[in-house]
Amino acid sequence: LEVGLKIGSDAQNLTDALKGDSQKRGSWGETQLEKTLQMSGLLETSHYEKQTSFVDDEGKRKQTDFLIKLPDDKHIVIDSKVSLVAYDRAVAAENDEQLERALKDHIKAVKRHIDDLQSKDYSNLIGIRSPSFVLMFMPIEPAYIEAMKHNKELFNYGYTKGVIMVSHTTLMPILRTVANLWMVEQGNQEAKEISSRAGDIYNQVCLVAERLNKLGNTLRA
């Protein structure tokens, strides 16, 4: 989708295919999120997991879209939420009144997504060591931008509920920071491994030197 309130023909075809099917929207949003994770340098299994299930204090099972792994067994939860239907009406609006009404509905849809994520209370699930917030990924960048422009308090609305709104552009710096953390961690592990191997090599050299010394004494005798 193009930035602003204009949609090209290819994007319009995608919009038409998605706006009538919430399951397709969800799958498409998760695909866009995974592409963003991969573009940042993160690897599935090593750095993130898809559709991970956890159990809350009441024994109810809940599933995250993506669980980002951090060093020291910490996590960040990211869920994808596609707000498209009202936004598409805003794109197609023929006058200011239609535009205003569609954007208000768009804001309501985004708030419903925020409320839904808050109710899941991911940070308190057994097995998750996460900060007290979840990242809500909006894969349609213009929809994210227009929502933030139209309602200046929207980000704070989510923030107070432990939900941080992100788009591809605002999520990438976070993910690259995570990728850098893993590079540092890998370097530390490699340093430990090299140190361990160096110790083994040193012991082997000492053993060989000792044997050579004994052999030399034998020959001298």
C-alpha cells in the first residue's frame, strides 16, 4: 500500500481480497510481520517463534503471533493487527464528511485491537519473561500513519494499556537492536568457546612437552 490515502491498482486488488475475510487479513498481517523480522536479521527458532502457546494462571491457553527471544531467556511479544476496512473507506471517500466518518471508524477499530491485546495479558503468562507491554504491529503503514495523525492521543491510549503501536518503519530499529544483542551474545559465547579450546590446546601442548622432555632425558641417559 502506498503512503498517504491513495491506493494503487495492485494494492487495491489486495485490499478487495482481504477486507471481506478476517482470517485472510490475519494471515497476511502475520506474513508481513515475519518478513520484517527476517529483514532485520532475525532467524526463526533461534531468535523468534511463531504461534507459541502458553497457559495463564487460570489454566487457559493463549497463543502469541510472534515471540521474540532475547539473551538471558527474556522475550518480547508482537501481535499483528490489520485495520483495513474503515481505512479503505477513507481512501475511497469522495468528500470531507465521508473521510472524517471513515477515519473515526478507523480509530475505533485500532482501539478495539488495543483493547483485545490488553485483555490477553501476555506479560503475565507462565513461561513468558517479557516487559509489561506487547508490540502491536500494523502492517499497513499508511493506515498506521493516518490513525496517529487523526488522533494524537492514540499512541498514549495504547501505551497506558501496555500496548505499543508499531509499523514496519518504527519496528525495524527495535528488531535491529535485538539482532545486535544476539551478535554480541554470540561473540561472547564464541569467546568462551575459544577460551575453553585454548585451555585444552594449552594442556595438550604441556602434555606433549612433558613427554618430549622425558624422551630427551631417556636419550641423554
